[in-house]
Amino acid sequence: MRRLVAENRLHAADLVLPLFVKEGIDAPVPITSMPGQVQHTEATLREAVEAAARAGLGGVMLFGIPAVRDAVGSQAEAPEGVLQRGIRIAREAVAAVEQETGRPGPVVMADTCLDEFTDHGHCGVLTSTGEVDNDATLERYATMAVAQAHAGAEVVAPSGMMDGQVAVIRDALDDAGYSGVSILAYSAKFASPFYGPFREAVDSALQGDRRTYQMDAANGREGLREADLDLAEGADIVMVKPAGSYLDVLRGVADRSDVPVAAYQVSGEYAMIEAAAANGWIDRKASVLESVLGIKRAGADIVLTYWALEIAEWIA
């Protein structure tokens, strides 16, 4: 009876698995603050994407970790850069499983941000005084998005919270002939301590913080306004990040959005449940499922979660 009358359900096709691919390694590198997660080699990335395809996941979100960084994140748009190679590998892996199974595979998404590629760890180009230059950064995002689309990304995901990023990327993609590539906008991305383990995952070089361009945790209405701006600029999907601490913002965005709404269950949320479960303080499976179902209930059509594969197995 509970199953029959349930108002919300999880489905593998609603889930997106974030994956990290690192240049210059010959074996996966465990991420200590995210038990069970790794920095992938190109070979193991292919295996992970194949597993995601066989599990019926809706998407994979790729993050690249280059061997060399500089002030402007040059490798972000390099045709043979680690992220572009990862995108091509992911598309090949999805196509292989689609041919094998006859079922549609996950959409290949790419993080469109400079923080993994800059030697200072910020999401944009810096001025001579060390501030992020919004407009100069937009030019970099445009070239990065086109490079990702050329490599085969079906969705680009600007996560830097620069003003006007969606409109600039849409124009750049259209001008380059990639009008069919969608934009998943990180619309309400809050400055949060829950990103801590992610910094390890991407070998972040961040100095200082990102509070001048990521949002204040105190401001819910501002999050709705940011989503409205991205919708007006042509976002195909809007996202709230982190998910668990901002369910009220997620609900508000879902109530006003005429496009799908995503939420990112971030590394710190993952780490907390894993740590508590490892200590025997909570039931791991039940806690994972409840946490993601709560995000779904709050209005997310799409959930990015590091547990996507496991959840797909549990609910199959």
C-alpha cells in the first residue's frame, strides 16, 4: 500500500553520476574524503561510463584534472586536453553499450568552469589585484563550451556563477553550429563548506574563497532571482547546489521554472553519510535513499549524486 500511494519515486533515469578523470596517472587514485570515489584514468573512466550506461542512469557529469595549470586555464579548451579526451571516451562508451543493449544511454555532460584548470583555483580570470574579472571570464567560458561541444558533449554545465554566462555560452554554441547542445546552468550555487571533499577530488589549487561570486547561504530570494536570470538567458536546465541545505530554494525554483530542475548532492553531503555509516551510527542504504528522495520531493527532476550507480542497483 505504501508503494502504491507513494507521491515520489526514484528512477535511474533521474540520476546523474559525477566522474573525475585525471591526466598523467596509470591507476585510479582514491579520494580519501569521499570513500568509494576515485580520480579515474582514461581507461577506468570508460569502464565507469559503461557501468552507468548499463545501470540506466540519465547522465554522467565529467570533471577534468589537467597535469599543467596556468593563470587563465588554457587546458580547459585544448582539443586534446584531459576533459575533451574524457568527453570523447564517454561518448564512445555510451555508444558501445547502446549498441549492445538497444537502450538509450546516459547523456554526456561536461563541467564548464575554469577552477580545475587555473593555478589559483578560482572559477575565472583574475585582475591584477586578484579579483575575478567577470567579463573576461565569460570569453573563456564561451571558448571552453565550444571545445566541449566539438568533443561531443551533449550538455555543457557552466558552474562558475558569472553574470551573463548562460547567454554568452548560448550565443557561442549557436554561432559555432552547436544549437543542439543544451546548457545545464548552475543557477543558485551557494558558497558552502560542503564542497570541501570536492577540492581534494579535483586537486584544487584554490587560494582564498569564492564568496564574491558564489551566493550567501542567508539569501533564499536571491537564489530564485538568479534562476530567473538564467531562464531568461535560455538555460535548458537550472540547478541548485548544494541540495540538502537548500531544499527551500530548490522548491522555489521548481515552482517557477518552465524547464527541468536539477540539484547537486555535493561531496560534503556524501562524506557525512559515509562517515556516519562507517561508524555504525546510521543505516547507510536507508540514509542514502532518504536523502536523495528528499531532494526529489523538494522539486528536483534530476539529481546529481555520487551514489547514482548504487541507487540504480537498489531500486532496479
